Amino acid sequence: MSISLSSEFATAVPEMAVAWEAVPVREPELLALNEPLAKELGLDPAWLRSNGLPFLVGNEAPGVAQAYAGHQFGGYSPRLGDGRALLLGELKHEDGTLRDLHLKGSGRTPFARGGDGLAAVGPMLREYVLSEAMFALGIPTTRSLAVVSTGATVQREEPLAGAVLTRVAKSHLRVGSFQYARNTGDHDLLRRLADHAIARHYPGSTYLELFEQVVAAQASLVARWMLVGFIHGVMNTDNMTISGETIDYGPCAFMEAYDPTTVYSSIDHRGRYAFGNQPIVAEWNLARLAEALLPLFSDDEDAAVKLALEVLGTFEGQFEQAWMGGLNAKLGVSGDIKPLVKDLLTLMHENHVDFTTFFWRLSAAARGDAEPARSLFLDLAGIDAWIARWRELGPDADAMDRVNPVYVPRNHLVEEALAAGADGDLGPFERLLDAVSSPYGERPGLEHYSTPAPQDFTTNYQTFCGT
């Protein structure tokens, strides 16, 4: 099969694209292949499973490592970039738009700093199952095309089997991309990067409208994360896309018992990226994008700052609208429900109620059986009073079932699947993937996948970035 990849990013901003080749993979073994996605990209799954394996690991043609900067936990790094990743090029999706084909774990690049540029099987399977779960939940995301075992050993705290992830995105342009371009002092480079972003994602927009679109996309995205209890875990500016897609599933996780201070990431020592902080951080990141784009808004710096602040000031309202609108849908009601939501979240927090379980069980209460939801609470009087208030609004149980997932990648199940996969048993991974790929509505025999983690698991659970 002949594959033609375009190189629009490298052509538009060659100063930000370093030609590079993936490490040769001598013993590739396919661990996971997303056949529906392959077909959407015009790729033959049968070919990918056989003669296409070298293509999936980047051994058929060189790619480029993308340059970007970024604020990591608040500290600015002027030169980050694809340290263990390669952009192979762009493919046309069946919808007529381009998609990046991108590798992770393909070896060191000039941006690698101290890392070995490789990846282990476990973290690559994590990104696969998490990103496909997010896609099934209707949340904008990069997607996983394949995970291929390399046959090589990756040294971490212990020797691990190596793997390469092939992922797909509308683009890998980030806030950090614009920070890098601005930091060079080359306004022509900044302009070309913005022109490329506009052509790729928001055709016909002005530079200020580009910023408006990104603000709107991120406000919606973060609200959608939080409506399913998702915690990104490392919301650095180099992990915030211009397209509004979720990217880089490192120390991410799904919240168990509702608590806005929840942090699972082993490297987030101060809770900067806690569940409840995500909209605050998103707005902060967007302020950094505004700073990078200022020269394109106006030649007069004061005027540029004023324009940027006006747009940035819309984030909070847009997030609130998306968040409350989503909660209206989850509760199956309309109108102003802020007092009702505030009281519910307080009850859930005080009673350590599992976020996902409560909402999908609540539809039974709308049908007359409150016991599945109320049994999650110790404060029965409190939840009974709340349910009575909520029922007065006439909740639509069928509508609730369409937006409240039964199956999400629960952390203990993800860890079980990854541990088994690293040992060569892909059964748990495949069964978990099947469950979370159809997240709405209970299915017989899948009770294991809708059950919260045992208490001893959740007490000290941590996630890791996988590098």
C-alpha cells in the first residue's frame, strides 16, 4: 500500500521542524490497532497488521520533531519540543480535513534533554485506552491508531518492554508552539504559525478571532472533562492544544469519590492541577497564549493588551455556561439549578460519593426508585431532601442516560490492564477497551467495569507520566 503524507507544518514553519528519523524497530509486534480510525484515514487495517508495521513505527520515512516552549508547573522553559516523538506528516481524513500522524516513544531527538526518547508498553496502552474512552464520551481528543511493541528493553526503575504509540490529531499545535515562536523575536515566524493554525482549524479568522476560538474551545473542553470527572494531571502550556483537543495522557485519571482537591499525579506536589483547579489553570494558560499573540493583534501594545483582555475575560462565562449546561443535562432538568448543584456537590463531597456511579444511578430515581442513588450516602436525610427538590423539576430519565456514562476507565481497572499488558496478556486491556468504547447504558456481564475501586486502592493511588 502506498501512503502519501503531506508536510504542511514543516513547510509553513520550517524553523520549528527538525527533520529526524525514528529509531529502527527490528522486531515490531502489533499490540493494538484502531481499525475504524484506520479506515477513516484511508489506511488498510490488513496491511497495517502485516507489511504496514514499519510504517506505524516510523521506519518507512523520516519525520520532524516539532519545537515548542512551555510553562511547566508555572515555570517557563523556552525550549521543549518533541523529545521522544515525531510528526510523520498529515493524512486526509474522510471528512476532508487533515490529521497529524504522530509517534511517541520513537527515540531521542535534538529536544530530548535527559531522556532516552523511548516508551514502555504500559504508558502507551494507557494513552490508547484513555484517549479512545474520551472519544467515546464525545470529548475532543487526540486518538490512538496503534501500539506496537518494539522488542527492545526500556530501562526505568526496572527493565520494561518498549513500545511506540501512533496517534492522530487535528494538529499538535500548542500554546507552547506560539510561546516558542514569540520567544524567537521573529514576528514573521509568529505570523506564519498563526496563519497555519487558522488555515488548519479556524479558516477565515483574523488573529484576534483565532484567540477567541481557542478560548471558546478550551472553555468547552475543560467543562466536558469535569462533567465526567476527568483530571488531566499535567496542564502545562505545552499540553494545551490550539484545536481544543485533549492531548498527552500521562498522569491523567478519572476522579473516584467527588472532591475538587483531588490530585493523582505523582509530580503535582502542590495540587496545581487538581480537579477543581482545571478551569483556573486553563484561563492562566490562555493568558500566556494572549501574550504570545500580542504583536498580531495590534502594532500598538496597549491596544493589543486591551483586545486580549477583552477576549480572555469571556473565558469564565463560557466555562460556566458549558459546566452548568452539562450539569443540567446530567440531572435531566432545565433552568437555573445553581443552588441545587451546590447542595448536591457538598453532599457528595461530605459523603465521599463516587462521581460516576451517582450520576448514572440517579436516573433510576427519576423513574421512581431512589434507592440505588441514595444508598451511596451516609446522610440519608440530606440526600432524601435533595432528591425531593430535584424531582419537583421533572427530570427526564432517558435524557440522563444519554449523558451519564456507566463505564469510564476506572483507575484500578486501567492499572490491572496495563500490568497484564506489560506481561504479554492483552485480554484485560481489550475487555476494558470494549467496555469504555460504549460508555452509556448498562450491559449484562460488565458489572466489574462499573464498580468503584476498593478503598485500599484509592487511598494512596498515584499516576505517573511514563517517561
